[in-house]
Amino acid sequence: MFLTLSRRMNQQVALTKEKYESLVPVFNERMRRLWAATEARALGRGGITQVARATGMARATVRAGLRELRAGGGVESRRGALALARKQ
């Protein structure tokens, strides 16, 4: 059972790494952090560690992204704030 779980985790890390490497050229630092947080949240328990392993990010960086998401600092809320600022 442990071997199967370990193999599944390695496959998930490889998949996350593949996604990250295809997107990283268009990400700025904030977008990398928010994407990593979203992936970690979707993975559930152990997601922070898996995403950190796949991307080379520090776990603290992924946790910071999760805090930003919880605080409403996602992409859409920032776009809305920028649009509001332009109207004024």
C-alpha cells in the first residue's frame, strides 16, 4: 500500500511540475504564488509539500499564496480593483 501511495504522489508531483513548467514563462512572481496555492488547495492534504517539490518553491511561498487567496487577493479581485481605479 505504501509503495502505491508513494508512486501516486510521485506521479502527481510530475504532473504538477509539467503544468508549472508550461505556465511559468507567462507568470510573474505573484501569479506563480497564486497558481501554486490553487494547486496545493486542489491536491488537499500534503498539497503544499507536493507543489513545493514539483516547482522548487519554498513551502512558505505556497502558504503565502494560500493566505492571499483566503484574504481575497485572487486575480479577479485585483482586476476589479484596477478597473475601479481607472474609472475614478
